[in-house]
Amino acid sequence: MTKGRAHSIQNDMSRRLTPTLLARPAAHAARVIASEQLTHVAVQLDAFLADESVGFHDLRVALRRLRTWVRAFQPEVEDTVRKKARRALRKLAHATNAPRDAESTLEWVATQTELAPRERAGVRYFADRLEHEYNEGDAHARERLRRKLPKLIATLTKQLQTYRIKYDIDQPVAATAMARVTRDTLVAQAERFERAVDRIESPDDSGHIHRVRIAAKRLRYVLETIDDPAAAKLAKQLTEVQDRLGISHDMHAIVNRIVRELGEVSARDARVAALHALVPDSDRDRARLPAIRPGLTALAIRARAADRNAFDAFRADWTAERIAATIAEIATLGDDLLAHSQHRTRRAT
């Protein structure tokens, strides 16, 4: 036999997991943090839509923090935060991927100076292509966020406002405290990060490198909510991982993109040559297409070097011993949070 009890969430909490919040039921505390992060998403959306010059970065980060939190603490919120809303959050978080990728690649291309004269045409060609893609992606993402995100914010606000705890009257068990759930979440995510690192086989293993970066980011986002100096120190260390592997991932993507561009240029060049053989005076693009290759090739070489340098720096700094020590520190942090929370609860009773 069960009995249900509804709870309403107060909005006077900070966005940090303070000792007081860690002592609360996990279903409550997880919603408090999620609600505050959702408010931040709403603020960033207003700024983003009000000014066309505002980029995706802040809104993108806010969306990803919220999605990471809801994902990490899904068992604590899924009784009211529906699968449909979680799926919509995932899709909108992904909506900024294409313009972000084009924008970051454009920024990198702009830093590539000291080009040989023969390389400049290809770099301009690539930048023009990226600019066009960014403008299209930006317009599409803005339109989608304008239509979809306000409704999702309203839906999530309502779904995060209450929760329900079920009690068995024959076996009454106190609600699980946020400190225990946070400890378990930190340990699980730290182990996931360690396993992801172990699966990297070579600098060209871009899929596993990307998974390490994502695992580090998700772990960092949880650590950054904890009001503790040890958590802040660990989050800073994981930022280094994310930054270096982010460079590696981005550069690898740029190399792959340029290889595709070179393939397309070669195919168009072959078509133009075939047309010229049939119609000798149709040589409008014959000089232009070969001129693009040196610049694209130079960019690909530079991107590959940057990829390797970033990966090598990660491997040099993050040895197996350091990773093991970091995992142990995270486990100790989780245990300390739980111990302090239990001590606080005993004193209160």
C-alpha cells in the first residue's frame, strides 16, 4: 500500500549544491538546480533573440548545462519531466551545432596568416563557403529556437515545479538525500571518463577522443554545481582536458571537411575538363579550380598538425597515473559530501 505526497519547490535557492541543498531529498535538490539552469536558459534566449549580433555561445552552453544536468539526474526528475520534453531539449541543444561548427572553423581560418600567394585563392574559397553555411545555419537555428524554445521553457518550468514521493507504510524509508545521489553520480561519471580514455587507440581515433571530451564536460558540469573548493579544483582540471581535446576534435573535423572539399573540387574540375573537350571555348572555370587546391591543402596540413599537437599535449599531461589520481579525488569528494550531509542531518535531528 502506498501513499503519495506532493511537494512544491521554493525558488530561493542558489544554483550551487550547498550543504543545505545536499541534505534535501534528491528529487527536490535536482529540480532546484535544474529550475535555476532553466531560468538561465530563458535569460540567454531573450538576449540571443533580441540582438542579431549575439552569437550562439552563451545560449548553447546554457542549454547543454541544463541537458547534462537533467540527463545526469534523470532518475530523480523523470517522474514529472517527460521523455518528450527531454527529447525536445536534446534536439534544441543540437540545433546550434551546424552554425557553431562553421563559426569556429571560420575563426580558425582567420588566424591562418603567412600564406603563400598561391594558397590565398583556396583559403578565400573555403572561407566563403563557411560564411555561406554559417549564415544559413544561423538563420535556421534562430528560427527554430524562436519557435520551439519558449514553449519548452514553459513546459519544463511546470514539470520541474513539483515531484511526488511514494512511501510503503509497512517499510517506511526516508527519501534519498541529494548528497548520496551526487556521490554516486560523480563516481559513475568519473569511471565513464576513465573508460573512455582507455579506449583511445591512436591520435586518429577521433570517435573515442570526442567521447573523452564529452565525458569530461559532463563531469565538469556536475562538479561546477558543488559549493566546495575541491570540486572547483577538479572542474578546472577537466576544463584543460576539454579544451585540448576540443582542439583535437575540431581540427580533425576541419581536415575531414577539407578532404571532402578537395574531392568536390577535383570532381568539378574533371567535369569542366570533359566539357572543354566537347566544347573547346567553355573554359570559364578551368584556371580557377586548380588554383583552389594549394590553399585547401595548406589548411589541411596546418589543421592536422594542430590536431596532433593538442592530442600529444593531452597525453603528456594526462598520464594513466594522473587520471587514476583524479578519479580517486572525485570519489573522495563524493564521500566527503555524503559524510558532511549525514553529520548535518544527525545534528538537525
